[in-house]
Amino acid sequence: MAPSVQLSNGMQMPLLGLGCWQADDGKDVAVAVEAALLAGYRHIDTAYFYANEADVGRGIKAAIATGKVSRSDIFVTTKLPPIGMRPERVEKYLRKSLKALDLDYIDLYLVHHPVGFEEVDENDNMPLENPGTDKEKVKFDFSTDLIGIWKKMESMVELGLAKTIGISNFNPRQMRKIMAIAKIPPTVNQVECHVYFQQKELREACKQHNIAVTAYGPLGSPGRKLFYEKQGKTIELPDLLRNPVVRLVSDKHKRSAAQVLLRFITQEGIIVIPKSTNESRIKQNGDIFSFELDEVDRQALRSLDQGVAGTIFKFAEIFPGYEEHPECFF
Ligand code: A2P
């Protein structure tokens, strides 16, 4: 059985999932999802915002059709997009996700971001001012009401559309705001987390509120370089996979650097969702429970933490003006 963590509502959530952000990199997302499920993954993470839910759904269907896995074995996460960040839009966007995924329910529905964007039209994931110019900017919705949205998220559980609900990119203050009013508390907070940004403060706050942590970008998101190049931009990214400490631990265990990074996070009790559309890397990332890092390895990897300076996802750069939003999380 795939190792899992018990959520505060008693559900089991597999420690390893397939991340699907940027999975439409010219590869067939459905093929990757099916390959992951047949390789033993039992957790798939997508989002309305990734615009690939239909392909993810096809992959899940194809895996189920082999008879090797059933719907109830699979933990599927999707997320309320920033353009859905108004109480009256929550159910509409969850139903749209379920339709695209061709599922009756979602295991985990997350508020993708504490910051709302304007909903220009329902297909517009990224409502932009001055698109295509150097003044291009996301249109923020400055009226985001996290409490009103959370109350609607709770009704998604009551309607049976989501088994459990959670948050993503929320800081400790925003978590406390939700916990203070929640009838159904968030079970998960999904945040950037990897050896260079180990999220110590946030993990401590999550522990106090019995909220599990899911790490996105656990390999340092090396694919983002290509993502930016396609937009004519170049970015410098730290290379976690070539870090000398990571390489030493990887040589010691005769495992790849990626396996060491993923094993480290899961041994900290954090759920991890590496993205890959490459079948051999999907398998490699899935094979992390057959070895253990010892305390020396773990201390060495813990020492790589740079705190906030180690952040790779710089939202203020991705979305200029982000820090002006009252719910900016950093
Ligand atoms: P690919 O899809 O071609 O495998 P993150 O989950 O941190 O965002 O990282 C995802 C990126 O890391 C993707 O570009 C993915 O490329 C790459 N990747 C995934 N698994 C591995 C691996 N085992 N070794 C090296 N790169 C990997």
C-alpha cells in the first residue's frame, strides 16, 4: 500500500502524488497520469488553473480501465482558481473541474491562492490588463473575502462534491483567520517546499492546527526555465539537483538526486507532488520508499535551508502588483 498520512478528518492521503503543473509541456498529460497510476502512485494533483483537468481525467479513466486500480484507490486533488475567488463562484468552479475530470467527487479541493483575480470570462485563467505589451498585468480582485469563500468551501463537503477541503499558499495569519471560523477545518495547506526553502515557521503553524503540508516544487521546479523561455524571458534558477550535499547523499545511497530530495521531504512527514511527464522519471520518483535517509543525511539536508531567501516561486515577479493585494501571502 502507498504510504500515507492521516488527515485531521480521518482520511488517508498518499504521501506521494503526481504534480501536473506545466504537465502540458508538449507531452500527453493523460499518458503521464496513467503511467503514474500503473507505477503505483495513488495521488494526482491538478488544478483548474493548470488547464489540463480533462487530460488528467482521461489518464485516470485509462488506468481504471486496465482493472489494476479503482476510483476509490485514487486520491485526486484540484483547486479553486484565483478567478473563482468569490463565494458565489465556488460551486460553479468545482462543478466545472468535476466535469472536466469526469469525476463525481474530488478527494481534496483546495483554495489555490489567497489572492483573487477578476473573472473577465470563465475561460480566462489569466485576466490581463494590456496583454502582450510591456505593461501587461494581472487584473486583481481586491475584494477577496477568505471567510466567505471558506464557508462556501465547507458546503462543497456537505454537498458531497469534495471529501475534504484545504488551502494553498496561505500564510500562518491566513490559516488562523480560517481556523477561527471553520466548522470544517482545512486538512491540508499546499505550499512551495524544498531543501532551500523548508518552511519551518509555516510547518510549525500547520502542526498546531493539525493541518498536513503538501510540498510543491520539491525538485526546485527546473521546468520553469523552459516555461519562461517560451514567453521570451530568461530566469536563473538554483539547481537543487546538483547541490553538492544532495549529490553526496545521493552517491551514498546509490539513488538519484531527485529521489534524495523527495525522500527527505517525505521523511519530514510532508506530502510531496513532483511533476513529471517522462515515464522513467515518473517511475524513479515513485520509487522512494525502498530506502531511508539516516539522521546524518537528514541533518545535512536540513542545513541547506535558506528560509525565505530560498524561495523559487516569486509571485511578485510572476504577477506584478501582487504585493498590493490585501491577501498577499508574503
Ligand atoms: P520532466 O517532466 O521532463 O520529468 P517540480 O516538481 O519541483 O516542479 O519539478 C518538476 C520538473 O523536474 C519538471 O521539469 C520535470 O521534468 C523535472 N523532473 C521530474 N522528475 C525528475 C527527476 N527524477 N530528475 C530530474 N528532473 C526531474
